[in-house]
Amino acid sequence: MNESLKRSDRLVTVFGGSGFLGRHVVRALAEQGWRILVATRRPDLAFHLQPLGGVGQIHAVQANLRYPDSIAAALRKADAVVNLVGILRPSGAQSFDAVHRLGARNLALAAREAGIESLVQVSAIGADPSSPSLYARSKAAGEQAVREAMPGAVILRPSVVFGPEDQFFNRFAAMARIMPALPLIGGGLSKLQPVYAGDVATVVALALDGRVEPGTTYELGGPEVRSLREVMAFILAVTERKRLLLPIPFGLAKLIGGATEIAMKLSFGLFPETFALTRDQVELLRRDNVVSAEASAEGRTLRGLGIAPESFETLVPTYLVRYRKFGQFTERSA
């Protein structure tokens, strides 16, 4: 019998499945034959996921990690759960603590109560209780809360995640369209190790299939480690834009971030997302965002799991060409 048919009766609830990374995770799980409930605050924004599976294989349900009753309803009859919920900056009741710590805690407790043994928590490289960034501290607190409730949970820490709908490469390519310079916060010296969304999704599927070590934290990065300056130069080369790379000291960047935060609040949501910057995001860039030597030595990486990571230098140009001034089918430069 086909393997996917054997497991077609198994149900996984994916929280945050309607987002950028979510569509890759849902696709990977659908290919493995899972029935999937996509738990999201706005089920109407998850309809685009249904074609990723067979008829009736993928459904959206309303749930919010801040409300335990909605979590319990979304986990009813589930065999496994994946938590992809995360925010880059707080907004209203969606604070870092509420989403990353309390939300993860609520979900892990509900999963334990429901008798679910398989939980995958997607965190982030840089999660650290001593980090100067509130984002990173809240991610670490979420990991700890999950571990306390479900010691066998698998935690994944990806670096910057890329793919056609990402908010990293696309964002800076969009900025280069209209700005004379791209900012290099802290001089652009911070190291990044961008990882393909499809590779992260593959690890999620492996974890639910019992093919990774339970209770382990994996750090996921791509094959290239590049400085922020090198990444910006790469984006300009791919989009054929000639722009100044402008170093901005951390202190000045925090002042700009503070001013931007005020502008975002006063604009009632009209401030352009492309130019959004917060002081906490500046703090994140003080540390490199790469796989640790310990994770590499212990095999807690993509290569350690037998996965050859996709290169951003190969894949990103396939979707950034649309940002070229004269289109993707011309050799003229901006």
C-alpha cells in the first residue's frame, strides 16, 4: 500500500499555517499523507492552502494562542501539532510575551492535556534568555515553556528564512526600487545563514514522522554564511540596481527605530511596511544569526539530518528578477 494512504487517517494541527513558512510546511505534510487542520486567527486567509493537498485533506479552523479554549477545540482528535506562530514586532494585544511565551505554553499544555505526544515548536536562531533583544528573549522563554510541558517536543531554530514570499530579500529589493541607499545597520558586519523555507518544512515533516531525536533542539541554516553587507550587495546585483550601501551605527539605528515606531503608531497602520524598523530589530543585529559550532558538532543541523540545504544564491534570483528596473528579460541596468 502507498505510504501516504497508510497515514491518511492521521491528523495534524498546524498553528500559524497560513503564513509564509506555513504554506511550505502544509505542502510537505500533505505530500506525506497527513490530514491537516490549519489553525489561524483568520481562517479566510488560509483558503489558498487547500490546492496543496487532495480533496478534503486541508481545512482551516479559527484559533488564537491567547485563548486556551480555541486551542483545545483545534486540537480535538489531532495526533500531532506544529507551532509556527511568531511575530517580528508587537501590535496591540499581540505582544512578544503573549505570542512567543504564553502562546507556546498554552499550546504545549493543551497538547499534553489532549494526549498528543508529537509537537514541533519552530523558534529562531538567536533565542537566548540573556539577549538584549526582547524578541530573542521571548523566543527562549517559549522554548522553555514548551520543554516544561512536553519534554519530548522537537524545537527548530531556523536562521533567516527565504523563499518566493519572504519578507527579507523581497523587502530590501523593494527598498532598492525607490531609495538611493540601503542601510547597513552596525556597518553590515552581522553574519547571516539564510535557510530555505522548504528545507525547514522537510525537517518538520521528518519530526512528525519520528525520524529526528525527540526532545532535541535543531539549528537550521543554509550552506552560505554571509555578512549583511554581502547580502545587500547580492540583492543589488540580482536586481541590477546601483545603490549606495550606507553604514549606520547601532546607536543611530536605534534612534531611527524609535522614531519609526512612533510614526507607525501615529499613522494608524498607514506607515509602509517596507520601511518599518524597531529598536528591538536593531538589537537583534548585534549578534550573528548562524548555526552554532555545538549544533554542527552534534549533528543538530540540516546536514546532520541528511538534508543538503538549498543555496539562497541559487534560488533567490529566480524571484528577485521582477525587481529589475526594466523587467526580467533585459540586460539593461538601473
